[in-house]
Amino acid sequence: MRYGFYLPTRGPTSDADSLVKIVEQAERLGFDSTVIADHVVFPVQIESSYPYTVGGNFPGGWEALEQLSLMAFIAGKTRNLRLVTSVMILPYRNPVVTAKMLATIDVLSKGRVIVGVGVGWLREEFETLGCFEFDRRGTLSDEYLKIFKTLWTQEPASFDGEFYRFDALHFLPKPIQKPYPPIWIGGHSRPALRRVARFADGWHPVGANPAVPLQPKQFTESCEELRRLTELEGRRYEDLEICFKAPLYDKNTTTVSGTDRRPFSGSTSQVVDDIATYGELGVHELIVDFRSDSLNETLERMTQFREEICTQAP
């Protein structure tokens, strides 16, 4: 099992000095990756339903460091951590500029970019950013992925799609990773699984919270559906990376959803058993949330997890 962690994008630990201390600690401890969330602005009036709380209410926190700018900053402060957009909301940015920024970061980080993507949920943010195709965001996102692959692999590159077109152009330098940086798809809805099967190198679901529990039974069912869809596309399910986003790690708290213990909570042995269970079900990488308003607590959680959990996990 590989391990990654959520990087703060807001709050008291999102200042430059704290971020550097977090990623330096992560590299010392041997973490494999860090994931960086994507919001640009938060409209004051939000009616859209947030998918990761039971009631659909967004929990707030109106700060947001811009994802790709932060990724570039962290790339310059690290040597080994893989850098994951988790997830990039594809329609928020011009696709050619986005592809260029990702390629640039991949070049300058010496091939450490992973492009985790999703279609988004916040209609008001879409419209603020000039994207009025919210109801067609899945189709638009698919076209973005096609544009990325075209620009990253063809020289010269041209594209003629439903939403975007461009005549032959030079897109250089190409990403270091060949044929392009790995693409992971977030979400576990049927459209998301179809998108994984059709376009992606990996599946990157959020799990183990009350709104999206993905308990082992649910996770297994999703994996079976993903296998079926992947094989229908003429691809091998075994070639997909599965990176599972777990909830907050706090050894002093056990969160319960209904009558079930939330996976990755409870005693050390319970967390170790959960890691083994999901590993047996096909998870290759686990992303853990250590974030706290206190930098020291964040660093302590990271250390505890590596020393108390990872040393016992299979």
C-alpha cells in the first residue's frame, strides 16, 4: 500500500511556511503523494447541493489557494512527492492553458504530476468563471480529456470538437511522463465509472464519510461495475490504479455512521485491519486527511500514522 495526504488549501496551516514544513515532514516520513483540492471562488449565495455531507450543505471555509499555483509551489519545495490534482474541476479553466500548466509542472517536477479530475458540483462557481455548461459538464469534461491527450502526445496538435477547436499548433515541451501524466477520475457514480473505463489510468474515489461511505460491500460492487465497464472498452481492469481518499485521521476520535464504525477510525488494530481489507479489494494507494488548525497537530498526526499504523499494515 502507498500512502498520501491532503494538503491544506485554506486555514491557519495554508501559509507558505506551514505548507513547506508539512511537505518536508511528509518526505522525511516516506509518504508517496499529496493531493490538492480545487476551488477558485465561493459565491455568497450557494443553492447547489454539496455531495459530501448528508444534508448537502457546504461546510464553509471561504478561502482557497488556487490549485495549480499551489502545485507549482510545492513542486519546487519537494523532490519525491507525487503531486495530485484532487480533483481538478475540468471546466473551470481554458483546456489548452490547463494542459500547458500541467505539462510545465510535470517538466519542472521531473515527472511527478498526476491529473486527478472531476466534473464538479458548484453551479454558482461554474457560472462565475464563465462556464455556463453546468448541465453538460460531463460531456464537456470528456472533451477536455481528449484535448489534454491530443496536446500531450501529438506534434503538431490539432482538435475539432463540439466545444473547442484549434488548428495545428506546436505544444512544447511535452510532459516528461509518457505518453502523458496519469489521469485519475474522481467520484463513484455510474458516469464517473464510465469515464474511468473510457479515459483514465486510475480511479480516485472519496470514501468513508457519512454521505459517501463506500464500505467494503459498496466498494466491491463499484469495483465489479468498473471491471465490467473497463472490459467493454477493450481495456484491462488490472491496469488501473485505485487511489482511495479516506477521512480525517485522529487516533482520539471514532466516528460512527449509523450503527457502523466508519472505516479507518477507532483503535490502531481496527485501522490496520481496514487498510488490509481495502488493499485486498484492490486499493493501491490510500490518501489520509491529517489536516488541523494546528500545524503541530497536523505534523503529529502524520508521524503517528506512519509510526503506529504503517509499520503494522500489510
